[in-house]
Amino acid sequence: MKNLQVYIEILGEQRLVGHIAGSDYTDARFQYENEYMDSSYGHPISISLPFQMEEFSIQQTKNFFEGLLPEGFSRRAVANWAKVDENDYLSILAELGRECLGAIMVVEGKKSTSQHYEKLGIKQVKELAAEGATRSTRILMETHLSLTGASGKVGLYYDKDHDEWYLPKGNAPSTHIVKQSHVRLEQIVLNEQLCMLTAKLLGIDVPDSYIINLGKGKDEEVLFATQRYDRKLSDRKTIDGLRTPLRLHQEDFSQALGIASSQKYEKEPSGYMGKMFDLVASNSSNPLEDQKKLLERIVFNCLIGNIDCHIKNYSILYSEDLGEIRLAPAYDIVSTRVYKMTNEMSFFIGGELNINKINRKSFEVAAQDMKIGKKMVMNVYDLVANRFEKALKEAADMLAGNGYKGAKEISEKILLSNVSTNEGTMMKNQ
């Protein structure tokens, strides 16, 4: 019999939310604690899991909690290390649930109070860069960190004042997500920083990010660091003399919509785009502003060639007391199109999935799915598209000025792919 306790951090305090129970992962169900629902601080932990007295279904439980776990190689490696079935999300969550994305903590048995930061020497950071996903997965297992996605990544604490990195141990929260280069995708760290910087220059809300260069900028010598938007440094308490960040709750669109992680790509028309905008319209504390921001990001992902912009790469962020919800900053923006992997976007836009056929007209058609006026959709589209090339070149120049000459080559590939579509350039008014 499995019984996992679910906690959430609210205003810096860990609160027992409920539990997941079942004979194993095949029949596990989540249920809220009555005390939590009746409390003054209690709020649902997901839009897909509203307060109710009864247990949630097996599928509802799995859709949300499996969405907290890493995917691909990292998940397989953790399952192998824990000697459990790769499909056993419950056992994997019991191993990795102490530090998830957002403010959720999942533990089996007695909750540990151990918190510690282990300083990393430059040699250890270099090893992290050189060894790739194998090393990052080992850190996940050692520190019980659960970070979603298929790429090799770890959660680390960064002391900006002293330019020092720490490995969180026990229940200690991290401040940054650090990713390695991908062995099959050349210059992906530089690619992501170029895309993030371009988005920032266009006024798109992105977390601070930068390249950690541990050598001469080769793929095996660099790491990509992103400041966690779901962590907020606080003076309320310290761990090992370091300011401890508060955990802010977040959930990705897949979790909020109750869609399984395995269905994060829309292969057949299922109305994903409409569901995304309905989610924001119905739950955001500022729906008009957040719908506009969401549209800007979708347009930008098309222009930059981020074909992997599935619904787990869009999230909502809760306030410290869970009382307000806003669209979270943009993240995981990479021009995957330059690697010529596929032409299929992650969801349909105006009835089109092939990026070579998505253009200004596609967004005009999609306005009906978004339930937004065509004029507003076209204004947002034109604003992003007309400034895109300038922002991309400016970002490439900035990175090249810092020694990353390959940024200009990547930007040229992005622009070339943009003007070589079957229907013409995305950047022209069509």
C-alpha cells in the first residue's frame, strides 16, 4: 500500500494538503485533507483539482502529479536507480518529490526537516557541464529534486554576492535551474540564450538567464542557468547563512487543463489553443493582459522556430498566498527548427500544424479559437513580427560582443528558415 503526503508552501509555511493513496500507481487517488479545505489559507493546488470531499479519479491524480516528474532519459535513469517500473510515477515521486517545480512537496513517511547547502567547487561545476545528462540525473537522485522536462537539468542555489554555487540538500530550495548542452543538438545553450534575449528585447516577460562559461565556450564547457521565477529570495530565514527563497506555486497548462503529459503535443485537432486561452480568461487575475501576453509568446515561438512549444512549456504562477493567478514568465524557448527535426508545431494554430504553412492569416483564423477580436490579434501579431528581426540581430550582436560568435550564425539560420516557408515569410503582412 502506497501513501504519500502532499504539502504546499504558503507564505513560507509548509501546509499539509492531502494524500495520494493506493495499492500501487495503477489505482492511486489523491484526496484533500478536510482541515486544509476548511482553513483560512487553503486553496486548490490545481485548477484541474478543485476542492471536493471525494477522492479524485486515478487519471486525474496521475495527470497532475506525474506532471511534476522529469521525462525521457532522466526518468528512466531514476526508475532504474530506484529499482521500480518506469511507469511507476508514484514511486519515482516518492524519491524526487522534496523539491518540485512550484511549491508542492510530496513525501512518503515522515517529512524530513533537514536543510543544507553544499558548496560546489569549480571542478564540480565543470564536471556537471562535461558529463551531461548522466551527471545531472545523479544529482537529481542524490538531492531528491524533481524537475520536469526531458533535458538534463538540476536545481542549484546561486549566491550572487559571492558568485558561488551550492547544491541544495534535504528540503533546501534552489534558486536556479541549470541545464547542460545536448549531445545531439549543437550550440543549444547559446541557441536558448539567444532566443531568451530576443524575447526580452521584444518586451516578453522572461526570467533572467545567462551562460556559465567554464572554458572556451565549447558545448561541453558551458551551462545554461535560468533564475527560477517560482522562487523568491526572502530575509525571513537563512540556511547555512544563505537567504532562503520562498517557494511560489505554479502549474503548467497540461496540469491545469487535466491533460496527461504524454498528450502534451496536439497530434489531432483537439482545441488546445482555445483551451489555453479559456484557461487564462477564466482564472487569471488580469485575463485581458495575460491573454495578450500568451498570444505574444505563441507568435514569437512561431517566428523563432520553437517547434517544441507544447502545453507543458506554458505555465500559470500563483501569488505567495495562492490567492491570485497570473501567466508565468516564458521559458524553454529554443529555435528547434534550425536543427531540422520536424516541421510540426506542438499545437494547431488556425487549423495548421505545419510551421511552413503558419502565417499571419493563420492567426487571423485562430482568433475565433482564442475568443479574441481579430483586430486585437492582428495588432499583437504585427507588433511582434515587425520588430522581430531587429531584436534577433541585436541579441546576436550582444552575445557576439561577449565572445559567442556562433550567435550570429544561429540568428541567420533562424531568419533563413523564416523566409523559406511554402507560404512565404512569417514576418510580412499576408
